[in-house]
Amino acid sequence: MTGKKKYEPKMLYSVTLDDLVPKDDFYRKLESILDLRFLYKEVGSLYGKTGKPSIDPVVFVKLLLYGYFEGIISDRQLIRRVSDSLSARYYLGYDLDEELPWHSTISRTRKLYNEAIFEKVFGSVLKQCIEAGLVSGEHQSIDSTLVKANASLDSLQRRVTIIDLKKYLEQTKQENKLEEEKKSVKDKDGPPKQKTTSNKEYVSKTDPDSKIRKKGKHQTDLYYSTHYSVDSKNNVITDAYAVGADKPDMVYLPAIIERIKIRSKEHGFHISSISADKGYFSGENLSISEKEGIVPQIPMEDIENRTDFYDKKEFRYDKKTDEYICPAGNKLRYFCNKKDHKAKGYRANKKECVECGLKKKCTKTQSRIIYRSYYTEEYERLKQRMKTEEFKIAMKYRKTGPELLFAEAKKDHGLRKFMSRGLSSAQKNSFMIATVQNLKRLLRGNRIRKSMLGILNYAQKYLLLKTKLELCTC
């Protein structure tokens, strides 16, 4: 017989929200491990003692965490989802008939709270991860990803600068010409060519902190860049750093090292080495890392000699006399210091070069010149490290650490696009997404630890029972 469900709404229900949420619900587990009451003290100075009560700061942070766990980046969508989710209401502490905060309250509160408060939330979870034994601190893998800003290229306007009027008119004339050409090809096959823009000349009026950047083979757009520092033991994020997307990664490595150094002191772990991709490579970064007692595992390209002349490798450097010895045995002495290029210049004697039988294989000029980087010794040490097994392992950590976490964050936790505008908001969002990812690892670690304890308890009971049986038989 086919069943047919009939629904007749009741006037009264003898049930609580606690009864409706499963005992093994994810947000029940989250509530059991994360205590956010410290926020009352942190945000107390931001509010007055009179007037209408604000949103509970703990509820506000829980709302953000729930949104990022569910991959919701819109405040409107977040409130809509929470309103009909039993587990979300349970986690926030809102009963079935309680009215939820307005979506605009979330955006206003996000602006009110400074970055330090979001960093405190991130730090409190990181501390729990360390206490749970999920962080070794010894090796940190560093990488970055581009995050779309909530602004379009249509919002770009020319920066207001003092320039020559004639030059400005000529530039405007050229741009108008390009626009006319762009309009004329609208009916032709294929999209019109994109107008080339630069961060020096243009700024977004919608989000001035976002930067113009071309992402791979995709079209140019406005982005931020988020850098992760990840501990190699269990892929726990030790720092999240949001910056503009207009500069190469190498520019930010000194600041990243300083940030993880401060965090390591704060939480009591020691960093021995870091790994990153070629984008972070520079002689200065190698030097800074080594001075901090950190071994940099960053790959460098070995530039090949593309000419028929002797390569720099054929010249021997004498550290005592600060001179180079050429293949013919002649000396190249110091003659200049190029501070802009961070290199010293060494030049051979003109007379010796002219009379040298190897000149045709060495140089076309009157005398051979060699430039020695300030960081030559750091380069040599790195070349030796690149041959080791430790370096290969460090490169694997980077691929299974930050790259994996970025893929997870973009797919599940809203790192594809920052809806709130400004660099400060980008940093706040980065901290919260990293917090969510660390909480997942903390919950997983607790589950594994409980399973291991269960196995140990079972083994102890088994051994105790076995001992009793052996005594009885005796």
C-alpha cells in the first residue's frame, strides 16, 4: 500500500533546539573546543556604556566562521542560510523564534573591529593547535595566491598627478583613438582587445586598494594577494598576510619572516627553515633569512652563458685580495660599486687584455669586466643546498602545504573573492579563512587523538584481563 504523508501544523511543540540538532553535529563539536569569550574584553573599548546594545561580539565572529565554513561570502546570503539552519542557530545561541541580526550589522561591525581583533581570533586557534601537538614550528612553507577584489576594470580612473598639459592632451588623444577602434570592432568576430592599464596611472574608484594584475592566461582584473605560512607537520597555517597584488612576492618575504618570527616568539616554537617558490627568490631575501638563523630553501635559476665567451665560472675569485683571476692568469681588480644592482665591478688591465692570446674567447671590449653580487656567498650556499635531499623534501612540503590549502580555501571557504573592500578588510578575511582551515585540522586532530585513546584503553583492559586469567590458571 502506498503511503501518503499528511501535514497538519501544530499550535504548540514540546521540543527544544537542542533536541533537533544531532549529537554528532559539526557545529556542536566546534562549540565544544572554541571559547571566544575573550572577545568581550578585546572589543569593550569600542562601545559606549549607554544606548542600544550592539550585536554580541562572540555571535558576530561565530557568524563569520559559519559563513566561511559553508563557503558563503555574501552577508545577505549568510543571514538567509542561518535563518533556516537548526545547527547554525544552535551554534549562535539563537532559538527558533529569535530574530537574527541584520546583514548590514555584520558589515558595520566588520569595519568597526580592527585587524588586531581578527588576529586575536586567529592566534587563539593557532595556540590550541600548538597545544594539541599539531605544530612543530621547525619548517614553514610560504606561498601566495591572487584573490579577486569586489571591483571591476570599469571602475578605473586616471590618478590625479601634476603632469605636463601637452603630454596629458596627447595621451588623452591616443586613448580616445583606441576607444574608437575598440567600438569599430564590436561587430567583428572575437572580443575586442583589452586596453592596457597600469597601477601607476590608474586606480579603482570603487576599491582604491585593489591592484591591476594579469592572472596567468586569464584577462586582466583587480586583485589582492594573500600569503600563507604553513607548518609542515600538519598543514597548520601560522600566518596569513594580505597585500596589494602589484608587486612581486620577493618584496614581501622580509615582512613575512618578521611576522612568523614574532608569532613564533609569542607561541613558543622555533623556526629552523622556510621553503618558497622562485617568486620569493632574491639575494637580499637569502641574506635576511640566514641572519635570522633560518635556512632558506628557495629554488634559483642557474643562468646559462648564452655567448661564446668565457663564463664567469671560469674566473677564480681570491677572497683575500678581493680580485678575480682570469683563465690566462691575469687579475681583474675592483673598480666600481653598483649600489642599485647590489654588485661590485672588477676590470682587467687593458694592456694585458689586448696582448692576451685568449681575448677572442673572453671579450669584444678593450678589457673584460665582471660583476660580483653582494650576495654571491649566499647564492653558493643555496646551490649546495639544492643538491641535498632536505631541499627536495622542502619543495614537496610547499606543494602539499600552501598550494593544497589555497585550493581548499578557494573551493570551500570563499577565498576566490573578497566581497568587503579595502586592504584592511582583505587582511581580516584572510585571518578568518585561515582560522577556519586551522579549526578543521584541530577537530580532525582531536578525533584522531580520541580514537587513539580508545585503542589504548582497549589494549590496557585486554592486558589486564589476560593477566588476571593467567593468575587464575596458576
